[in-house]
Amino acid sequence: MMSHLIVLPIVLPLATAVVLLLSRLGGARFKRALSLVATLALLLISFLLLREADSGTVQYYALGDWQPPFGIVMVLDRLSALMVLVTALLAVGCVVFACGGDDEKGSNFHGLFHLQLMGINGAFLTGDLFNLFVFFEVLLLASYALLLHGGGKSRIQSAVHYAVLNLAGSALFLFAVGMLYGATGTLNMADMAAAVSQLDPERSGLVVAGALLLLVVFGLKAAILPLYFWLPRAYAAAPPPVAALFAVMTKIGVYAILRVYLLIFGEDAGPLEALEQPWVWWLGLATLAIAGIGVLASRDLRMLVAYLVLVSVGTLLAGVGMRSPAAVSALLFYLVHTTLVTGGLFLLAEMIGLQRGKAGTRLVKGRAPGMGTALLFLIGAITVAGLPPLSGAIGKVLLLAAAEGAQRLWLWPLLLATGLCALIALARAGSTLFWRGQESDDNDSRQSCWQWAGVCWLLAASPLMVVLAGPLTQYTDAAAVQLSEPSVMIEALLTPKEDAS
């Protein structure tokens, strides 16, 4: 039963999407109920998978019982289980918020939402490069439509830029996969890792070219400098539940870098070990620095949160670039924190904009929002800026402690300075929105209880992570150690083939 459970985070959203997209019965109430029930079921499945992965055994599901490396496999380890759980937690908050009325501003919101969940979960669970490409395309197709949900000039412009860049990235992805397949003769990641460790010298050039081209693709997905320019406007223009779900989209690029380069180009890759390290390290730091400037320059709350997403991308990629188990553990803790909190801030920005009337989310003098939203903004600002006692501070301290030698000379001042930039920008935004606002009646009553519940669900993750910091860091430590030993996954996936022979 547990082996079949591995594929359910893909099958359940797919089945839900098909029913929602094809159904013409029940109206909005039916679609909301089905979407919410399916998302909660996905959350339960994610918890079960996390508990199973915590045993330390790498498991896989072979579709059609075609054993690796020949068949399509879904792989469950500590990293993939954690990412599926984070996606489910984020999805619950987004669906609950959307039930407050945002889902009715366009057509087929819930069906497209679950189709995107299918693509995201597939990307986290797949065990071969070509199916990683396939799931990327599924989630991107759904995201194109979701970005246009509700219409509007800014959304259309952002969607065009987003689609063109990602289509170019998809073409590069195919070229990279073709190069690696031509050099290694396989697309299964574990089998490719075994092939790279025994690679003939004359083929190493082709592998290096394919690997670096793949890094460009993943860098585009993660929004690394100089490939990040599409993100702020796209995220700021997206409908609030969509923008909140997009908070995990950049983390897919970070996940792909971790998965591919620590497995295929890990400790057994010989001269090709840590092929990506210098590129990811320096570009991650550059992304962090430029994002800090963007945070200070933002004049709209949505744009400010979008640049905070870029700050998290730079921070995570710097952790990847340090390439040590301690750094990977720290970045996984920080990834959970920043994904859920920035998602909650996108939803909160919409609530603030609705309460301010014509001023919207622009950081100009306008009608003051209610005290409830002010309290939520304070909690979100403290945690996303990395101030104690909330989870942002723990994540940053773990990353700073993981830096070694010369890494400290670069990471410490940049990470602390960017945190200061975020603190200044958020303090300025808070004073403009809540202190300099015109006096008015408390407008909290205008907000649906569904919207309040969605925001509180995501922002509550920060204090909960503080309470559960011990077990969570133990899990991320174990996940980092598992990632640093590619032989564990290679043996788990390829032993059945050897036994069969």
C-alpha cells in the first residue's frame, strides 16, 4: 500500500483537475468543496509520505512495473517528501483564500490549480530527467492560464513575458537532456550518476556542456541573476492565490539543482564533482545583493513581496553553493519558512489593498486598514526580515553558522545587509499603510472569513516552526546527509535491476 501512496500526490490532483475542468454541475459551491477536500487529502498523504521517508530508506514506484533504469519511476526520499509536504501546506492556504471570492473572477480556477499541483509534485517525485521536463511543462501550462485569471492589461503583459522566457527555457532543457543522454545512454538520474562516475574522458566535454546548459534552465526556474527579471512583475500582477502558490515555483529550480548536481555530480563523479558550485555560489550572492536593492526600491506592497521572494532565492542558492551537509540542512529549514511566509504575505497584501480602496497596495497615503491586518503584517514582517524570535531568524542563523572560511567573508555581510534592507523597507511600508493612513472605520468586516483563514494558516507556520525547530532540524540534517551520499539512491534504484539479471 505504501508503494502506491508515492504516486498519489500526482494522481489525486490529476483526477481532481479532470473532474473540475470537465464538470458542468454544482456551480461554485461544488467546485470549492471538491477542491478543498482534495487539497486536505493531499496534505494527509504528504504527512504519511514524510513519516515513511523519515525511516531513511529510499523507495520508488515503478509505473507499469518497468524497473529502473528502463521505466518511469517516482522516488521518495527525505527531500522529495519534505517538498511535497511544503507544497500541500501552501496549497491549503491558497485554496482556502480563493474560496473567499477570488476563484470566481475567472473560469476554471480550481481545475487549473490542481493541474499545477500535479506538475509541481511530479517534479519533486520524478526519478529521471525527461519526466522532470514533462512535469515542468505541465506546471508551466497551468501557470500560464492561472496568471491570466481575472484578466487585465498588466497580467497579460506579464504572462507574455513569463511564457516566452519559459518556452525558451524548455527548449534549452531538451537540448541539455539530449546531450546528457547522448553521453551517458540513460535518463534515469541514479543510472546517469553511475554512468558519470565511469565516464570515458572523451565524453566528459559533452557532459559538462549538458550539465551547464541544464544549470541555465534551473537558474531560470529559480530566478537567479541575470535570469530573474521576469519574476517581480509576474508575481506582483498575478491573482493573490496564484502569486502565493508561485512562492514554491522558484523553489522547484532550487530543488532541481540540489537533486541533479548532488546526485549526478556528487562525491562519486570524479573530476566532474561539484561542477555547478562556483557558478551557483557567486550568482546566488549576486542575486541576494540585487534583490536587497529591489526591496528598498519597491513602491508597491506586491512588488515588495516579490522582491522578498528573490531575496529568499539568493539566500537558498548561496546555501547550495556552500555544498556542505550543514548548509543544505540550513537551506531546507529556511526554504520551508520562506515559502509559506512569502505565500502568506501575497495573500495579506490583497487584503490590505481591498481595505485601502483606490490606493490599493501602492505605498502612498490612503485609507488605513484595520488592526487585524496590521497585526498580521507585523508578524509577517518580523519573520520575513529574519528577526527573533520567529523562524526567519533561526533559518538565517543556521545558514550563517554553516559558512566556513572565506565563505563567511561574503555571506555574513551580504545576508545581514539584505536583512537590514528588508527591515527598512517593511518598516517604511508599515508606517505608510497603517500610521500615515487616513482615519476610517475598521474595514475588517469586508474580508471574507475564508481570506482570513488562508492568511492565518500560512503565517502561523512561522511560530509553529519555532516550536518544532528541534524535530524539523533533525529531519533536515538527515535529509542533507542522505543527499550528500548519492550511492544510497543509486543502490536503492539499481539493485533490483542487478538482482533480476
